[in-house]
Amino acid sequence: MQFYAALVEDETATNAFDPHGLMETNAREFIERTDFRRQYLGVVQIGGINSSMRVRVPDVSESTVNLTVIASLEDEPPYSEDRVITTLLIRVTRTRQTVPDNIRVELSIDGRHEVFTGD
């Protein structure tokens, strides 16, 4: 599995996780509805998982240092054998003048616990 996480403070920076413009229409619309003057995005990408797997996010918390995302991957029938990249977009309304320094993702997968970070 491959992991990517980033904080996005302006619409131009969204190209970092969709460089070829292949993002689905609903994701692009979600980004377009983000008011980057008052909000920012947390982006989490997980590569090498099956398309039958779903990401569940029970908690997101913000501090001056981190936007922390607690998530789990759950595989639901019918199971698939393909490999995809799944992107999770989290819109956060700013509660401070600045955006946290990092994004920290704590991901539970089949009893394993992965932690990864990004700027």
C-alpha cells in the first residue's frame, strides 16, 4: 500500500493530488465549493487497495500542529481483486488564522495500525 496526505490551502494546490485532471465530477465540485478564504482541505490518498474497500472516518480533530484523521478501511462484499487509489477529501472551516503544520492519519486495516503524515 502507498499513502499520501496533504493540507491544501488554495485551489491551485489541488493539482498536486490530481495532476492529470482525472478526478470524478463530484470530487471536483466539492473542491470548487470550498471557500479557501475560510476553509482548507485535508487530502488522504491510499493506493493499492481493492475497490470494494471503504474508508470510514469516525473522528477528525484540529490543533495548531496537526489535523488528525482517524480512519479505518473495511472490505465489504462483493469483494474485488483490483487495485485502486482512493482519495478522501476533508473540508475544514478555519478556527484559527493559520492552518495546522501537518496532517496526521491513523489508519486501521485488518487489525494493523498505520500512521502517516504530510504537509
